[in-house]
Amino acid sequence: MAVIRQLPDGLVNQIAAGEVIERPASALREVIENALDAGAGKISIALRRGGIDELTVADDGHGMTPDDMLLAIQRHATSKLPDDNLNHIGSLGFRGEALPSIGSVSHLKLTSVMAGMPHAWCLEVNGGRVTGPEPAALQTGSLISVTQLFKSVPARERDRGPPDAVLRSIHLRLS
């Protein structure tokens, strides 16, 4: 009788999320790093209850195509290692784990548009389940909204602390 077993992908993603996204400040940092790596000159941040209920980041970076959006929510998919050489990392993040990790433990909504596209596209990841992309409205860059962070991992939700502690953590990480 085998004692060791392969874990299902959904559970693997939730475990990975615990490594990558410890609290709302971690999720916010990852999304901001993606915006900076996309060439954003302006980044807007909105938080509800310190990012516990919602965190939204809008940027004016170069945006993504619908195909790239679908890849961006897959584990270990990244644009930041074009030649597969770890010695040539020229970005803030490169693992390709942030968006899939966040999407596995929350409701993530990603809207993006590239210059020259007739309209933006939007996809949603709700506890790891993907819908879209579908046509959407956005003038430039990307808009990422995360709600119900850790809704599918109650133990992580209990560990995050009260909203004022979460806000202090966000301030320290962004300083």
C-alpha cells in the first residue's frame, strides 16, 4: 500500500500560495512588481480593510494580450526569463508564481489592454477556477483586483492579523 501520493493541482497551488502570499502585503508587493516590470510609470492602489477584503492595482504599463493573460495565471509561466538563463534576470520577479498563487486562494480579476488593441480583455480566477478572457473596457495597461484573499484557506486567513496590523505590514513593505 502506497503512503506517498501526488497531490492534486488545486491543493498544490494553495500550498504554493502560502509560500508566496503570506498576507495582503505580499500579494500587493507581487502585483506592484509585475506593474513595474511591465513598464508602468503610474500605479494606483486601492485597499479595503488593509487589503483583506479587496486590493486593486491599476497601472499604465504595456498590458497583455488575452493569450498572455491566460499564461500569466499558470504556475511557472513568465515573460521575465526569455532565454531561460538565471544569470540574465533584469526584473523584480521572475518565478511566475504570484498570479496563480493569488488566484488559487482568492477571487482575482485581471483586465488588460495593449496599445493598438480594439478593446481590453478581462479574465477571472476564483479559487483556482478560470473564466474568460472576455472583452472589457480599460484605456491603458492592466487592472488587477483581488477580493476575498485566503477565502479558500481559512488557516491562512486566521494568521493574517487585524486590519490595522495588515496596513502597517503593507506600509513597511512599500517603504
